[in-house]
Amino acid sequence: MERTEVKVESYRFIVHGRVQGVFYRKFVAQKLRALGIQGYVRNLPDGTVEVVARLSEDQLDAVLQTLKEGSPMSEVEDITVEVLDEDDLLYDGFEIRYE
């Protein structure tokens, strides 16, 4: 049986809406850890939330679904997605950043 190599890339998601102060980061971190995804989530000064994650293309739909669902009190209005050039970023698990 031939083994196909799974391509893993770094993605950056910017989540717009009511996503700060509603346990959104905690929700995302728990869900993405359960999926075995590495990266981080953090609040940005403009009220959005940034998620940077290393994942394979077949995990992308699950991640987007998680980001759209959000925590019970959040309201996601839009998500922008970009593939990062830094393809060799390494993370130790999935963390919430507080900077």
C-alpha cells in the first residue's frame, strides 16, 4: 500500500464578532487540543481574536466549524483565513496567550 504524505501548514485565522470576554479563547483551545492541533489563540487590541494553528488540509473544515461555533455567549460574524509563510513554526500543544 502506498503511503501519501499529509501536507501540514500554518494558518492564521482572525475571528470577528463578539469574541472577547465570552470564554471564546478557552472554548477554542479546548476543542483544538482535542483535535490534536498545535498553535495558540489570543485576543487582539481591535476586539478580534487571532488563532494560529498547524494543521493538515483535512483538519481545516473541523477547525473552521469550531471557530464559527464558538462559546455559548459568543457571536462570530466573520473569519478571515490566511496560510502563513512560516511553514516550520513549532508549538508545544495548543495554548491561550495573554499578551
